[in-house]
Amino acid sequence: MDKSVKKVVLAYSGGLDTSVIITWLIENYGCEVIAFSADLGQGEELAPLKEKAIKTGASKIYIEDLREEFTRDFVFPMLRANAVYEGRYLLGTSIARPLIAKRQVEIAEIEGADAVSHGATGKGNDQVRFEMTCYALQPNIKVIAPWREWDMKSREDLMDYAEKHGIPVTATRSKPFSTDRNLLHISYEGGILEDPWMESTADMYTMAVPVEQAPDKATYVEVEYESGNPVAINGVRMTPAEILTEANRLAGENGVGRVDLVENRFVGMKSRGVYETPGGTLLHAAHRAVESITMDREVMHIRDSVMPKYAELVYYGFWYAPERVLLQRLVDDTQRNVTGLARVKLYKGNCDVVGRQSKCSLYHPEFATFGEEGVYNQQDAAGFIKLNALRMRISALLGEGCEWRGGKV
């Protein structure tokens, strides 16, 4: 261990891992520890963390409200890209890490700290996300990752350490699963979820009610967009964080946004998690609805073709990588005319778009109608079809012996 380290800024949540880490850093590095807690909309009072951190050994703690920056500069750009990892995960934990690490590095510079530290394990994605951001913003920063250094192997070991050192923690041996919450989502991992056959339990519902308890009457929500960003819900303009908060309330009350999945971690293993992303699910659906009538077909298809890569970059921790920045410029250029209103029906876990309108709409009923119209000559379609079929007609004429047509080569 590097005994030259005199001051460390720790990303501190007040949970089991980071509570233990404060004491462990002091014990093993003999350094001063400054705690940093970011309010990203965890839904809990962070003020008590000050007393807890100081009592555990920290010399100082920064507690900062980053909800607006989180939503405006991280969540909304990602939603403009319609980013979904492996078809289902709306990247709630992934997108929070670059902001936390960014501010952590800034505090390290303010405090003249020698290093930063985090509570991510050596098996997970978060270690990569934190450290990629740190190195992108401060190339020479030293990162201390206790899970990769100490001899503790499990959360049970951490609870033993906490008991031995008199560290107050809320984790219990009967409920050792790990949670992460912010304004976009809450995640549950570990514990019984490590068996992919086991169903999650009732204590894993926080932001969304169980579908069985959702109202028997549908809720209709109108979301207004300007240049790809939601600006109002049900006619009321709000700040980005207020919009996401209201979307969470409306969708959560109707049991929307809960997924149970097995995903592929960047480090190479599979992991099972349960996620609740009610507001994000609503805003994602509404955004695609407005895009459907305002975006050119080929532009949309090109943007959609890069979405999996964009989502992968966010998941892997490459938020500040040049390729993510490049893709963001492309995405944002496609959003210039994504302005309009989407009407969404929320009912017992379902989130269905039932209406969309826009002053920038490319949808014109006189072209699309199945009734009588005078702007489209249906006979023109014959030439269009023949020209598009030309290469296939040539293959058919010349390819009787081709293997792909069922013959012999």
C-alpha cells in the first residue's frame, strides 16, 4: 500500500461498503479521508450522513444536490439516444457513475487530495465506470479500490468487520442484497437474486407498486417535447429533475417500469438484477412517439443503428470517451425537429402510446389515407417495385444452380 497517500476523497453513500472503507483507509493507509455524497434523487435524507461519516472517521464530508445536473446533462442526453442495453436495461446505475466521479475528481483538486476511492467491487461494472471517468478527467489521479486490495471476500465479511470496529450499518445478514437508487431508477442485486430462478420478494418494490396493487382505472399522461427533451407533463412546464420526479410518480403508481433480467457485465460474467425505472420508461415511450411523426425515416434508422453502441458505451463506462461524444453530436443533430406532444396510457404495468401530435409532423393524412385522395398515383408503385426487385430478378434468372436458391453450386 502506498504510504505516500495522505488525503483521499471517498465516494460515500453511507451504506455497508463505504462505511467500512472509511475506517479501513485510515487503518491501512494512515490517511485523511474526505467523504463525498451526491444527492441524485435517492429519495432519502442525506443530512444524517454528515454525522455518520465524521463519527466513522472522515475529517470532512461534501453533500451536494446534483439532481438537476444529473437529469439535464446525463439522463436527458441518454434518453435522446433512446439508449437501452441488451434490449431492456435503461441504464439507471450506469449513467449516474460518470457524474459522481466527475465531481469527486473536482473535490480532490479543491482539497489537494492525493487519491480518490470508491466502494465498487472487483467483479462489477462500477469500478470501470468510476475509474474510466477519473482517468479521462484527471489522467494522473491515483485510485484506491479497497475491494481489490483487502482480504474480505463477501458482504458478510464486511458486516463482521463493521461489528468488530463498531461501525453502524443498516445491512442485515437476512437481507444482504445490494441496492442503488437515483432519480432515474433503483436496482437490486445479490442475495436471493443470485439464483436466476428465484422470484424477487415484496421488499424489492420501491419506486413502482406491484401490478396487482395498481389502480383499476387507466391514467393518461401528456408529455411535451422540445428538440428531443421533455419540457412539460400534462401542460405544466418543469425543470428536468421535476419532470423526471413527476414521471416517476405517475408511472410508479401504475406499476410501470419494472424489469427482471440477466445481463452481461463488461468484465465478462453474467449478472442478475431487478430494476425499477418508472419515469424513464414513460419518457422513453413518449419520446419515441414524438420521433415517429417528426423524424425522417432514414435519419431515424441510422440513429437507431448506433443506439446499441451508444448504450454499450454508457454501460461500460465510456461516457467521456471521444466516440460517445461523437455519437452524442450525431444523436442531437437528429433531435432538432423532435418537438411535439405524446399521449400515453398507463395501466397495470403497461405503458402504451395512444396519441401524438407536432407542428413539425411529417405525417400527412392526405398521403397515408386508405380513402380517396388525389396526391398519390398508385400506378407509380409498379415501377418503384420493379426497380427495387431488379437485382433479385437477375439473381433468379441466372441463379438456378445457386445453393441459396435450393439448387447445387
